[in-house]
Amino acid sequence: MEPTNFSMITTTTNAWSDNSTALPNATDWEDQWTLARNIIPPYMFIVCALGLLGNSFVLLVFLAQKDRLTVPEIYLGNLALADFVLLVVLPFWAMNIRRHFVWRYGEAMCKIVNSSISVNFYTSIYIIAMVSVDRYLALVQTMRARWLRRTLYAKVICVVMWLWGVFMSTPSLVYTTVINDPDTGTQCVNWSTVPPGD
């Protein structure tokens, strides 16, 4: 085996230019934001329309049911309600993106929209976790845990999950405000998510 002669190996400086980690220039960013502003809002409106229709149907079926709701139905109804809360405020974010992140709805609506998103986030996570716990109890611990799967317990747990979701969203309610920037206009800003020094 012959030793490698490294003097014969040559490299070019732009061989990896397509795989660069350098930031794109300003026109590339503008093109990307223009694309995002033209694609994301219509997508959000479609998701909103279909989601409102679907979750409304689920909630109406559960409300119109004459029999007592089962434990999974209580959890799934609350999950549909949490998604409904998110879908009601989604058009405000779509229009915010469409208008170059200029907020035109006032400080109260800024706080309501951000808090609603946070409430949906936390409440949905905890209710999905409870659906998993309930399915475990129903399938694995069928006889031993039957007393844990009562509708009263499910309703109390859902109330606690909603209260916990509201509590967890209070930083969003407290630290969200509207600022007036001379360069970018009025913006809805959540200061609890801004890194220090920005």
C-alpha cells in the first residue's frame, strides 16, 4: 500500500456553497417572508373552517346525547372544546401574519388571543394524558380500577385540567402587550417568550 500524497489533493472554495450555513442575504429573507405570508394565512383559514365545523359537530353530538356520557366521551368532549377555543382565535393570528405582523385589534384582544392559545396548549396536553390513563385503566386494570373510572371523577378532573390550563396561561396574560414600533408598526408581543437582552 502506497502512502497518500496530500499535495495532489485540491479543494475548491465554493464546492459546498449550496450546503452553506451562512445567512441568506436580505432579499432571500424577504422572498421567504412573502411566501410565508401568502401560504400560511390561507392554510390557517382552511384549518380553522374545517376544525370549527368538526369540533362543533362533536360538541353538538355530545350535548344532544340523551344518555349519560361515558368517561371517554367526557374527556373527548373537553378536548374538542379546547380545540374549539384555539380555532376561534386562529383567524386573528392568520390576519396578523398576513399584515406583516401588524396588530390591529387592540391590547385586550392581544391578551385574549395569546391566553387562549396557552390555555388550549396546556389543557389539550393534560386531557390527552388523561385519555391515555383512562384507556390504561379500562384495558389493563379493568376490574381493579373500575371505581376510578366514574363519570363524576372524569368531570372533576376536567374542571381541574381547565383551571390548571388557565393558571399556566397567566404569564401569557400578564406579559402580553401591544407595542408601537415606528419601523414595524403596532405589534402584539409576549414578553415572557422574548430572550433577555432583545
